[in-house]
Amino acid sequence: MRQVAEHLGYSVNPSGFILSLFAQEKTASCKLYRNSYYDFSTTSGGDIIKFTAAILNINNWEACRYLIQAFSLPISLSGGADRQEEIARRQRERQRQEERRQEFKAALLNEISNLKCWADIYKSAIEKRLYEPFSDMWGYCINELQKAEYKLDVLCAADQGAYHRMKPDTTAGLSSDRPQWLLDTLAILAEDGIFQATQSELREIQAQKNFELSRLPGKDRICNITW
């Protein structure tokens, strides 16, 4: 610290004190240690990087670069750049996942609304006897109503036999039916041309489903698909 302080134009007394960095004073009250400092006048301190940043009025990153250049230190900052790139990559991935989650949610709600509308239409046609019973059109309405109601049961997770537990009980080792519900829902959305999951997304959900089938107490797995 003494070498850095002297390089930056500070006079260091034999006891290792310099005038405060942050206050006007006549008696030096900032103590320099081997790799740190403490300013008794302001009760603040830090390491050599913070010390350099405070004197030069720059940020810590710029202080690191200054020290490396000023003292020809054998240190590369490329690792920091790599880390920043990794942070940026993870942020982009989180944003992409959030966008996919919103796309799935919008598609699901739209399909539920659409199916309810058609179910009402077919049900009304049957109840009002718009078509002769057992005619082709009557049979068509019956069939389409049944398909719409089946899809709604799946999309709304109304079938408690198939989708009994949507969250796992990790303590008891009880599995979740959500991965199966998600696979069934995605199959309907794809069939109706509303939403298409990627192969990697389907593989991840399938992996979670397989894990749930053999879940043990205290065991957990975090699915990368957050829908």
C-alpha cells in the first residue's frame, strides 16, 4: 500500500499514515496496512483497489486496470471479460425462457377460450335440435363437442385422476403430474396449430416426467422449462 500511495503522490510517514482521502486535516489519520487501509477520520476503509479508486475518482474496474499498468503486474483481465459475457449470456437465456413462458401462457388461454366457444356452439345446436337426431350433422356436433370437452379437461387439468398432484411432495417422495399434463397440453396445442414446443423443450419435460416416476424422499430435480 505504501508503494501505491507514494506512486499516487501521497507522503507516507514512518508510522504508515497519510492525510485522509476524504477530509481536510493537518494530522494524518489514514493508516496504510500491507494490502488495505483504514481512514480513522471517516471510519472507512478497504483494499488496495478501493484505495486507488478513491484517490483517482474512478470505479473499481478502472482501478484494477490502472494498477496492472502502473506496476506492470502479470495479471490478465480477460477472465473478467469472459465472466461479463457469461452473465450477459445467462441474462439472454432467462429472457428467452420468459418470452417462451409468456407465449405458452397466451396460447393456452387462447385455446381454452376458443374451445369453450365451440363447445357452446355444438351444445346449443344439439339442445335446440338444429339437426335431425342421428343425422350426419347431429353426429358431427356430438363428436366435436366430446372432443372439445376432452381437450378442455386436459388443458384445465380438470381430470383429477390423471393430474392429481401438480406439485411434488419432496419430503414424502410423491411425484408431480405436471410434466405429464404439460406434455398432454403441448400435444393438443400442436395438433390445433396454436403452439409448437421445440424438441429440446420436449426432451427436458420428458426427463422431468421420468424423474417424477421414480422420485425418492428428499430428491429433487429442477426442470429447465418454467411454464
